[in-house]
Amino acid sequence: MTHHAPDQDSRTLSAHFARGFGLAYTGLMRALEPPFAAIQKRVGIKGMAYVFVAPNMIIFSVFVALPMILNIWYALTGSNRLMIGERPFVGLDNFSALLDCKDYLDVNSCKQDRFWRAVHNSVLFVALQVTAMVALSLVTALILNGKLRARGFFRAVFFFPVLLSPVVVALIWKWILQRDGLLNALLLSSGGERVAFLHDASWSFFWTVFVSVWAHMGFYALILLAGLQAIPADLYEAAEMDGTPKWRVFWRITVPLLLPTLLVVVILSLIRAVQAFDEIYVLTGGGPGTATQFIVQYIYETAFANQVHLLGLAAAASLLVAVVLMVLTLLQLRISYHGKTS
Amino acid sequence: MASLTLDTITKSFGQLEILHGIDLDIADGEFVVFVGPSGCGKSTLLRVIAGLEPATGGTIAIDGEDVTHHSAAARGLAMVFQSYALYPHMSVYDNLAFGLENMRMPKDQITQRVQTAATLLQIDKLLQRKPGQLSGGQRQRVAIGRAITRNPKIFLFDEPLSNLDAELRVQMRIELSKLHKDLKATMIYVTHDQVEAMTMADKIVVLRDGRIEQIGKPLDLYNHPANKFVAGFIGSPRMNFISASVTACSANHVSVTASGLQETILPVNGTGLAQGETVSLGIRPEHLELDAAGEWTLTVDLVEQLGGTSFIHGTLPSSEALSIAVNGQTGVSHGQPIRIRPKPGMVHLFSSTEGERALPPSSPRL
């Protein structure tokens, strides 16, 4: 009688699985061979490349390319009709309506003052959020790159918010910041006064910046951390032998060598800040008033939420945002290409 | 320029002790090479001297001053790294000047020092280039230049030639030796290449497993290895070892037999050896010769003809491998049995116990 150790049994079991999988794979390949062979006969071996990318291209066309083209068409047509056939062609009217301003710095002088208020809000938001994001993620990356107790734990902690859905992030912070929320409870219990964090325009704006930085900082810190770790350790040792003061090591070695990564982070966070919508929409709903209404929310509300659906105006506004994002993306591509070649 | 004294230096990483009490004196102006196989602790020892790693125990003194707890910069040493460690975003000039700027040296003085070093190393035409635009050899020069400009007390080299190809390595070896003579500086050089050690060193320190096996001049190590490890490490191709047993010994001779070999009488002081004791005979390939009347028979496995020298690799009747170096070219071919004999007075004897010490320890050559 033969005796199998449990270890051996599990090994035979996994061997069975491997064989089963192998058989299934070979079977599938055999079944697929005749049709693919037939296709290859028709299109030739070079044509097969197109056959293999076709499924992806079809999905991309239906869900990305087609909506983009439709968006352009909507921007050039008027009325509140949904069906494209029923929409009259108006040329660039939607754009001229959006850009009709006596003074671009004075929102009230603009025909579409809600658009321009959203633009102003977005510009301020982008400036504050990107600055805070880059500065904080750089500091975090520098700390996480250093000799730190439980470094792996802290690296994970800073990345966790990135994994959360934007709606979850917003709901968590709403629970903390609302009138009867955690923060006010803490303030009251320590003898302070209740603050209307989400109903005061300035506070509300501050928290939109804070929450979006909190939610995404881990991602940028991770990119910067990778950039820092790509700097060879012996450069720092050479600098140490050279008796270089710490601040000089940072400015003369770390910053220049991290610069390509840092620029990518700046551009990526710029793009995302321009696109900011979901967390803020759930957290403040754009309020109080229009204090935290940004450009994407304006587009969404103009097209779908307001009583009259001004699809043409929204489409024109989204094209303007697209142009801004395209410029930023090109910049990012150039920088990362440059970073790779130099 | 300075002298260096290490006193029972130990270094541990966590529970693991890498260096087990290193004692070493390096005189002013000496070129010392640390050599040993991978993982012997030679690079760690250099980094401890540099101040990049703190010593776990023991003291380091430069010119008699205890610097054990000084920072790397305060020790006034300069290091040339294996990877060169040039700042990739700075020009060659800035790389050379960087350390001097840290000292807040006046600009004109910096320029002068950089120029002097650049001229010495023939990189004065490359000062405006970035490291990425230089060849391996040029980068190596810049790395050395960076050390020179700082006018350090001691130069430390961590396998500086291992990233260069063979031809350039030979050239740089010669230049480094010249540089040492010109600068008259104390230099410590780490390598795993015993040829670099033999050709450049005033003094070689052979390390194994975090301990010093032997310290001495290159030829002393070659002629009088303290133990089987040093004997095998120094010299290329490496020394042959044949295990044998002592059949008779007296104050003026030792007789040994090895399986398949005739009894050999070695004219050496055999005091302390016992009849029947197992020993190793050590004979360098260049100290064996072909001789039709030779006592030993070798079956040839492989012949390497280099033109000026030939290496014959074969097997003894005891199935121990043996190599012979012969001057010039040889007609010996594969599979052929040949008769050989050791050149008189060129056989080393090593104990098979006690760390395989040379026997007798005072004068290992027989």
C-alpha cells in the first residue's frame, strides 16, 4: 500500500489542475485555429495585426470616438432637442454666446455669467489645488523615501484614499464636515463654536481643495517616490563624501534629477484638477450658491440638470475645456518624451 | 596625504557580522589593495573607512587622530565609486567643482584646481560636456578628477575599473599607478581582480569572510602565502593542490605520498608533523615542468595555446586536476599521458587542519 503525505496530495491536485487547464487551453486554441487560419489566408500575416486590435478599436469607436464627434455636432447646433436630426445648425453661435463678455475678469459683464463664474472658480481651484497637491505629495514622497520605521505601512496608508470611490470620499468628509458632523462635535466638546464648514463660501472652497488633495495625493506621492528611488544611491554617497549640506543635496541633486517626474506630476494633477467634478458635486453640490461650482459641473447642469437642456451650449463649453486639456496633455507628452530621451 | 590605523574594526548589519575585527596599518603614501572574493567584506571595509557606514566596534585613526565618529566629509577622504557616481545633470566642470563649492572655496581657486586636475587626467577638453556624452574611460577619469580636486588625505577606490573593457582596464591600471607616483598620496583600492592587486599595490590585504588572511607585498604573497586560501587566490592560473599523506618526517625532511604518485621527499623541517597526517601539496602551474624522467604522470584533458605561453590541464592518477604553464608553444595533445615534475624548491605544504596554514608557517616554500 502506498502512503501519500498531504503535501504530496495537494501537489498531485495542483498538477491535475495544471493539466486540466493545459488541456482546455490546447482545446480552445485548436478550435480557434481554423477560423483564424481562414482569416489569415484572406488578409495576410500583416493584416492579422488589424484583426487582433479590431475588438478594441470597435469599443473605442462606439464609446469614445463617436461621442466626441457627436459632441462637436451638438456644439454647432441649437435648440433643446435631443435627436441630432431635429437640431438646427447654428454655426459658432454657441461659442460666441459663451465668449460674449465685456470684461473677462468681471463675471457680471458676461452673457453666460454662470459659465464664467465656473471658469473663475476652476482657475482658482486649479491654482490652489495643484500647488498644494505637488508640495504635499513631494514632502510625503521625501519622507516615505527616507529611513522611516514601518515604512511599508505608511506607504500603504497614503495610498489608501486613492483606492476609494470619489463618492465614498465625499460622503466620508461630508459626515465629518456637516453641521452636526464629527469636526463640529469636536469643536463643541472642546469649548469652541460650531462652524458652517459646508455652508460658508470660503470654508466650503477650502474643503473642496483639501478633500481632493487628500483623495489623490497618494497617487502623486507614489509617482514621485518612484522618481526618487530612480536616483542612484551612490550619487548621495558621493555628495556625502563631498561634504554637501542637506539643503544643497536637495536643491542641486534631488530636485534636478526629479524634475522630469515632478513636471509629469504637475501636468497630470493640472489635468485632473480641471476635470474635478464627482467628489465636489457630492460634497458641496457646487454650493453654497455657486461658490464651489466648477467648469465640469456647469457643463453637466447646463446639459442635463437644468429645466431647459442647453445641449449645444454645454457641448461648446466642453470643447473649450477639451482644448485646454489637449494643450496640457501635449505638454505632458513632450515632457515625458524629453525625459526619456535625455 | 596621511596614514591610517584600523584597530579591531567590526561591522554588523543586524545580527549578521560582516567584519570580524580588522587590524591594519597603512603608511603615508602607500598604495594598498584590498583583495578577496565577492562577499569577503572588502567593499564594506572601504565604506567603513570612508564613513559611509558606521563601524560597529573598534577605532579608525587618520594621522593618529581618532575619526571613528566623524562624518564622511569631516574625515577629508575622497572616494571613486564603481559606478563613477557622476552627477548626470552637471557638466564635467561642475562635477569637479561641486565638492569645492561645498567648502566655500573662492571661484578663481576652484577654477584653478579643476583645471589642474583636468589637465593631469587629460579631460581638459571635456569640461563643458555632460557625463552622458562621455565614454566609460572618460567618465572614469572625471570620477578620479573629482577626488583629486578635493586634495584628500586618502584616496579610496571601490572597484573603479570593473565597468571598463579589458584593454581600457590595463591602460587605466597603468595610469592609476603613475598617478599614485605623481601625487605621492595614500591610496586604498578595492578589487576582486588579483592581477590589479599584484600590479598596482605596495601592499596587498587579502580578505576572506570578513577577516584578513594575509598582509604583504605582492611578491611576498606569491612566494610565501600564509595559507592555502591566499596561495589559491594570488597567482593566475591558480595554484594546484594535491592531497597527500606524510610517510616520514624529521627535522630536515618530510616524505609524502599521494595516491598514484611516487613517494616524494621534501627537504623541509618536518617538526610538528606526524606520520600518517594528511597535508596538501601546493604547486603553481608555472612551477611544474615537462620531463620524460618526471615522477608524476598526467593525462592531458585540454591544451590552451596562447602563443607565448601554453596551459596544459590534465588529471593525475588520483583523479585530481592539475594545470601546467609552459613557456612558448607545446606539441602536447589531448588524451596524451605526459611525465611531469615539480621544479625543485617550489612546492608548498599546507596543513589540512588549522585553517590550512602553510607548513611550517615561517617559511612555507620548500
